[in-house]
Amino acid sequence: METVQFEQLISVGCGIDVHKDIIVATIRKSNKDYQTKSFNAFTSSLIDLRDWCKSEGVTHIAMESTGIYWKPLFNILEEDFEIILVNARHIKNVPGHKTDKKDSVWISKLLLSGLLKGSFIPPVEIRELRDLIRYRKKKTQFIASEKNRMIKFLEDCNIKLSSVVSDTQGASATKMINDIIDGKDDVVSLLTHAHGRIKASKEDIAKALTGRITPHHRFMLKMIRETIDENEKLINKLDQQIDLSIEKYEIELQLLQTIDGVGRDTAITIISEIGTDMSRFPTEHHLASWSGLSPGTNESAGKKKAPESSTETNTSNPL
């Protein structure tokens, strides 16, 4: 069978198959001139891989976006090489002939022929900002979860605060809950906090605040409150670090906030996810697709099939 030859667009490239503990790399200079080595995933070994690539004149490196295991390798190599991070689904080898060595050889072959399309990886300062924003979001969600847990314990005490207060996290409800946790559960005293937008009558609020609180309930409520307080302190620290990280993007923040419905927090989140260099996306459609906001196309025999969900998860974003 005649072998199909592709034009070589890259003079020296390296294809890397990434795993948790083993890194298999193939440096290729032509269709027949290539060599493969294996490295462990420790930093010293990754530095040896970098030095080997530099000594062989490698200009481009391609590797799979395997879980989180590509990140340490990317951090070591990004300053010295043009790195193409590829979705594993896009470079499948022949079924039944899969080995780590063959995978790295196959990746290097595709790399030299210019047949690989890399995922968008923002610069390091944007990646760091993204870490801060995502962690802050996790902490905010955790606090909301703990506040809901607190309401459940109050229900267990037969304190029906959620039945008479529309917002159990509002100022009035928070003061009542804090007094209950601190042992100040006299209904008359608790009613002094009932003001503002509470529409229920004083009589109904008094009934809702009459319950049976055991020492166990009070202990658990105190633990939850301490957990919430500690996480709120962490969020304050994160906010301070976010403010420092976003200082250089103040102009971009102001421009984003000219969009209807986009406030400062949303603008910061947008920058943390896509950065500020829009040349990485050829059109707005590419950006929408990368963000996972574009419906997939599934057509067969002239008939278009609806996707399984309203949006299709984007597989080219490894972060």
C-alpha cells in the first residue's frame, strides 16, 4: 500500500504523551529521523526533558491535555518552546495498537505536518487570576451551603424562622440566629430584631421563634457559625489579592462594564477566563464555541439532529 506523505511544516518538534508518573517524549526531525525517551514526572526529570529538547533544536512541542498532569510539564516548558496543548480526542491513534511510545511518536508526526490544533492557554498572570476567582466562588458557595445547613438545624429545633422571614440570611434573621446560638433565646428579646421588610405579624414571629433547643443543637450551630466566619475571612483575603492582580487591567474592566448587565465582579470573571488578548480567537463565534455556548452540529443524511442538551460541552478547553 502506498504511503501518504504530508508536507513538513516544522523542522524539529517533540510529541509528548503525558501520564501521572511517566512522560514519554519523541523528538522528530523528519519522517524517519526520530528518537523516543521516557522520563518520570518529578521536576528534576522534567528539567532533563527540557534540556534534551533544547539541545536537539526543538522549536515546537505538542502534548495531550491529560487531566491536570500536563500543567507541571507546561510550566517547565512554556518559556522556551511553542507549546501546542491538544485534546486527546483529536489525536486518536489506530485502535488496538496503543502504547505510550507509539502515542508520542504519533503526536510528533502530526506536529511536524501541522495537523494539530492547540487549545487556548492564557498567560500565567491570567491563569493565576483565574485560580483566585474560582477559589473565591467555591468559598462563596460553601458559605451559602453552611447557612442552609444552619437553617436545617433550626428546623430540627422547631424554630420555624424560614416560615416567617423571606430572607433567612438578611440582617434581622441573622441577629435572631446569633442570639439563639449565644443562648439568648427569650422570644420577647428576639422580637426586637424583627423590623425592616418582615411582613409577618409579631404574633406569628413569636410562635416561629418558640422551639426546643438542646445543648447538642447549640454546639452544632456554633460550629457552623465559626466555619462561616473563618471562610468569610478567607474571602476577604482573596478579594485583596484579586484587587492586586487586576490592577493592570483597569481599562479593560471599565470597557467591559459598558456592556449592559456586566458589573465589576462579572468583568473580573470574564478577564480571568479569557484574558485580554482577543487575537487568540479569530472571530466572536470561536470565542462562543470555546466557552461552550455554541450548540453542536450533528447532521446525517441531510437531517440535522438536535443536541442532547441546549449547549454542548466544549472539549477544547483543558482548564
